[in-house]
Amino acid sequence: MNERFIVNIGRQLGSGGREIGEKLAHRLGIDFYDKELIELASQESGLCREFFEKADERPSQGIIGGLFGMRFPFIGDGAIPTNNCLSNDNLFKVQSDVIRRLAEEKSCLFVGRCADYVLRDHPRMANVFISCAREERIRRLCERLNITAEAAEDLMDKADKKRSEYYNYYSYKTWGAAATYHLCVDSSVLGIEGTVEFVEEFVRKKLKLGL
């Protein structure tokens, strides 16, 4: 039997999803990937990191305009023609190839980036969505970013919209909907540590990892 397994974490901004994912990966003894995927996709494709940062968790917008519509800035020595353009769809494919390669090599925990859809045929996978009470999200963002409650709310709403549009576009499912995941958890109920423990128990039982 294939011993490798995958955990995917979807999350609302301010829910503590990244922190929960990092702690869960540590407890499970597996590698953690969030923004790290941007660097790996850049390295493996030879494309500038800025491309992936610009398109990160954004749905297709056709050809990327401005700077991104003019040239094809590779890290390499210019062997690639510079009159090509990249769409968010192309960048999604590059990043998806990185996710698939990592999943073939080892057990991993991925945060966001439609990894649950990209790896939908993986035989051993647990998909989790982390939500949180709106007031708690605002409080956490205010503390972490040193911003006002109004700014935190605006940031949250924009991030939720961006992430849902990205996920719904590429996966044909509904971001944050219970039917999309194996488990949905409100981190404000148990707190970060309690949520990590709860999700770990669920993952171990679902994937038969032993307790």
C-alpha cells in the first residue's frame, strides 16, 4: 500500500489556517507548503517569482497586463523567446505540476492553491477547511498587521472574494462549503491549539495513521 498521504487546508484569512497547518504538519512529521510553492514553481519553471506572486490564488484573467503582458522574464540566460505572454491559467498549471510532483515523492500538507482539486485522485488524502468567527478574525488581523478594525474587515472581505473566485474557477466546486471538504472546523471554538489537536485526530483516523 502507498504509505504517502496528503493533507490539504483551505482557510479564511484571519482564521489561523496557516498556523494550524504548520503545527499539524509538524505533529504528523510531514513537509509543509504554503507560500513555499511560489518559490518552488519559480525555480522549476525558470520563471521569475514575481509572476507567481502576482497570480497567487487569483482566477484566470486572460493575459496578464502591464509588465506581465510584455515579456517573459525568465531567470535563465535569455534562451527563451521574450515575446510570449503568460496567463494565470498557465501559472496555475506550473504550480499544479509542482504540487503533483511533491505528492508523488512524499507526504505533504498543502495550504490553499486548489491542492485538494489538483490531487483529487490521490488515494490517501484529507481535505480540511478552517473558518473562524468574524470578530476573532478581525482581532487577529488587527494584532498581527497593526491595522484598524475597518481595514481588517476590508482585507478579509477582499481575501475571501479572491480565494473563493480562484477555488471555484479551477475546481468547479464551492470554496468553504461543507460538501467540498472532509472536515470543516471553526477555529474560534477550540482555539488554535485545540483545533490542531482536533484536526490531527480526524486526519489520523481517516487515513488510518494510528493514534
